[in-house]
Amino acid sequence: MPRDACIFYVGGEKTLLGWFKVILVDRPGSLAQIPVVFADNGVDQLFGYFSLIQRGVKGKYVTFAELPGVDVEKLVADLQSLDEVLDVDYCITEKILIQTAEFPLEIFKSRAIILKNTTFIDIIEEIEEAIPNANALIFHCGLKGGMDDARYFKEVAGIKKNDFITLLRGVLFSAGWGIVDISFDFESCSGSIYVKNSFLAETTRLNEGQSQCGYLSGYFAGFFTEILEKDMEVHEEKCRSGREKICEFAILPTPEDDSESKGKVTGHWR
């Protein structure tokens, strides 16, 4: 059973609930002090997590809690008094809590939101109904997204060409887009991408039986184009929406004699 991204928690009529994000120095022992302060102030922690922001520099401790009779100002002051703590952010609500991650969400240094796949597909269908040759537009939207993500990993995270396939699998899995397997020959710059449980192919769309993952095709083309610094094209050969078990994409270099694409970082849709 998949885990809900948002948890709906309801306390009593007078229950005070809170979300806290504590930014702290990343060094041995610094994390141990944080839960002690919460416990000493009578906080009942419901769920939370710790993660690094920058290894060896700082991390964050995020928790969601009930606050029975807790003096929130004192709690925050006690946290801020710790030498390990750099900053404290929090939000207090009454009775109802609907959240499992801090606000605002970020993915790769960009603001992110949680969106149901049915909402995304509704947007795609409206575009398909309103615009001639909408598939090309949808592809190019994906293309830009793939290029932007790849550029981030190259410039900020320092990802090398040999690592990007493993990275791409992890990115799409963690974002809930699908379970990805990639067979790619670096010498010929061609291969196949297999996506199990593509979020775009889970529901019946207007063009039932046709390939539904044009946005993903564009994303792959943009990602590979940016990483390899070579124009790449991607087309979907099999789609789960056509009663296949998985979605399968072919990826290969853009033909050099293609006058429309030569010298351009565009990718292709078919």
C-alpha cells in the first residue's frame, strides 16, 4: 500500500499542534540535544525526520507534534539557546494537522508542490483538446524540464557522465514518476529506457491506445541532451496505456543531416 504524501491528523477540540524546523550545525552529537529540549518542554512528537543540508556544515531536524500545555515561546527560546542551533522555524495550528514535510517544499533548489497525477493528466488533456499538434508542445515542456534538472546536477552537484543514469533512476523514483531501468551504450549514444508504473499511463486518457508519455519522452531527451552535450531524440515505442506491461522508450542521437535540428539542443518527439 503506498504511503500518503499528506497525513491528516485530528486531535481533540483544544489540541494545539505544531510543525518545527530546526537548522543545526552538522557535527557529532549536535542532533542529540534537540529531542531532549522537546521532551523537557512536554512536547509529544508525532513524526518527523532529520536530513543534511550541507555535509559538515548544517542539517535540519523537522518534527510534527502535539503541544499539550506547552509554552511555545519558551520552547523556541530553549532551542535557540543551544550552541548547535542556527535557526528555528515553526507554525502552530489547532486541532487539525495536514502535512508531512516542511514549507516550502524544495526539489533541487527549486520550489516544489505535491500534485495528484490525475490533476497533471487533466492539464495535459485540456492542452490536447485546445491546441493542434499538442503532443509536440507537451514534449517540449518535458524537454525543458529535463534540461533544467540535468543542468543543476552538472553545475551544482558535480555529477559526472558515468553517474547520471543511476542519478536519473533515483530522481524519477523519488519523485513518484515511475520505476526506471536504462540500457545505454555510451559509444553509440543509444539505448532503451523502461518505465514501470509511469504516472502518465495509469489512467485512461482521451487518446486511449496511443502513447501517453510524451512529457516523459521530452524529459528524457532534454536530460540526456544536456548531460551528453549532444542533441538526442526519444520516442515511446510501447506504452502501458496500450495494455503493455511497461512503457518503453528508444533514445538515440539526432541525425546530423537533419537541417531543422542541426546545431540546436532540442530533442525530438515522435
